[in-house]
Amino acid sequence: MGPPQSRTLSKEIVDAGEALARGEPILVYDAPEREGETDLIFLSERATPELIHLARRDAGGLICTAISEELRLRLDLPFFSDLLANAQSRYPLLASLAEAPRYDRRSAFGITVNHRANYTGVSDNERALTIRTIGEIAANARDRSAEELRDEFREAFVSPGHVPLLYASPGLLRERKGHTELAVSLLRMTALSESATVCEMLGDSGGARSPIAARRYADDHGWIFLEGNTITEAWQQWSA
């Protein structure tokens, strides 16, 4: 007997999952009414210095690592906006700084981390180690208790660091349609880990690279380009 209809995935989604599992990046465009950006995305546990170099050279945005809400809760990690809110009594200026981005009701940003073995944490080798370790923790999370996960995280990282964490919304694409949720939803549908690393693709003008240029870049490299709506529609069917 085959899988139920709600769990049937399109070839585009299956191919994207297989590419990520092989350690290849994919490109995902969110939507014109949102950020209007394309992100380069790869599986965190497959992070290499070469992928970090590629992201900063060819994408040019901020290299961030997304994790699921479930993992965030088990690790007991705060949103950065919550840290700002809690510090307002000591630093009143923060009250005027802690605002949601113009395109969303809440920022997905969490803390920033470096691996304890790093020196500065910013080199391709060191960022790859930090990201890969986050990915490995995410990949093995189901086999660990919350206490074990927190011990593992504490032993591996220091904060602040050069890798910003992003936290997916609890309902994923039912609540928010950012690249954080698009990436984590894609990983969940394709039975991969629950941590992906994302980086915005910028153009020669310094703004977001156009979807046409981003698709051309993907085609030139033989990589998958997905529209955010494709992932959202697949998620709605898969999770029904």
C-alpha cells in the first residue's frame, strides 16, 4: 500500500531533498510580497568550508543557521527580541530598538554562536565547523533527552559568535512564510534533519538578486531553484 495522498510529494520537492542530502545547495525565492529575496540553502550537517566560501562569494548576504521550534524549545534558547525586552529596564534605549521587521510581525533571529574550538569564528573553516556541529546536534536530537541536548550544546558553543541562529515558527508555514520556515518545512517533508543554513543572494547593485538572475545562476550550476509557493503548497498537502 502506498503512502496516503497527503504525504505524497512532488518530484520538485523530492529532488530538492535529495540534493540537500547530497550536500548540494538549492535556491529558494520567497515571494514578491514578502522579502522578495532568493536564499542559497544547504543542509547544516553537510556544511563545508567550500559551501561557506560559496555563500559569501556568490550570495553575499548574512549566513544564518535555522532550526525548528521543537529543537529550540528542547535547547531552551531565547529569541534575540526577548533578550532585548528583558534588558530594557537596565538599558532603556533597547525599548525603541526592539521592533519587528517591516515585512513580518516578528524576527526569527536568536542568539549567535561560535564553536569552542574556533579562534575568531569568522573564517570559512571555523564557520563551517560551527554550522556543521549545529546540524549534527539537530540530526541526532531525536535520540537525546532535552538535558543531554543542552549539555551537548553547552559543551560545543560559546555566545556571542559569528553564526546567527534563526528559529522557525511553531506552525511553520501555517504561521510564517519566511526562508526559515520554508527551509525547515522542506527538510521535514523530505525526512532530513531540522537545521538548514541560509544566505540571501545579492545582486551587483547591492540589492536583492532578481528571481530571473537567481534562477539563471541555479541553472548555470545545475542546482535546484524553487519558488516559495511550491514549498508552501506541498507543505499544505503533506501536513493536511
